[in-house]
Amino acid sequence: MARVDERRLIEKLRAIEALFAGATTEGERAAADEARQRILQRLADVEREEPAVEHRFKLADDWSRRVFLALLRRYGIEPYRYPRQRRTTVMAKVPKRFVDETLWPEFEQLSATLRSHLQDVTDRIVAEVIHGDSSEAGEVEAPALR
């Protein structure tokens, strides 16, 4: 069952990339490499019209940071940090329009899809191995201060 879930997740992630590449047919959506090439071409076109500027991205957690770093590298954008910056901070030089129209929206969808998958897997494993009820703790009144 886990392998089926992973295959479905990979298909969803490829569909997201195809969406941001402007894919219009089911066949195109399945062609992740073609989608990547279109996005790379879009980045090259934007770079000719608009200079790359330094951006600071603050990511919520290690999982988001990993997804974002991989996405930057996928498009040939070199991420970096300055000394004393937190690990959740990622710097990159990229045209603002590419960030606004492609990079950040794609990252948000990829991250949400992965987060949902990880949440489902975690819930399933906790229910099977630890306890079936992993709901939030109930709220009670705070003790009176003396």
C-alpha cells in the first residue's frame, strides 16, 4: 500500500510541475521532463527581460526547506545563506517575476501536497502502532492562581 501511495504522490507532484509549465493535455502532464524544460525556458526568457535580484526566503521547517532547495537546484538556481542566518533562511538570486509567477506558487503546491501525504502517513502509522486516537488534547480550565 505504501508503494501505491508513493506512486500517487509522485504523479501529483509531476502534475503540479506540468501545471506551472503551462501543460494543456494529459499527455503533457505525464511528461515531467518536458515540463521542466518549459519552466527552464521561461526562466531564461524572464532573465533576459528582468535582472536576477537577491531574495530571502524564510521557510517554516526542515521539510519545506528541503523541498524549496531541491526546487531551486532543479531550475539551476544556486541557494545560499550568509553567516549567522538561520538554517530556515534561504537566499537566492532570481528575477522577481519568476518568483511571483512560477517558483513560489509551485513550491507552495508541492509543499502542501507533500505535507498532506506526510500527515496521512503519520496518522496511519500512529493509529496502527501506538494508539487509534491521536486527536488533540482537550482543553480544561486553568487552575486558579493563589
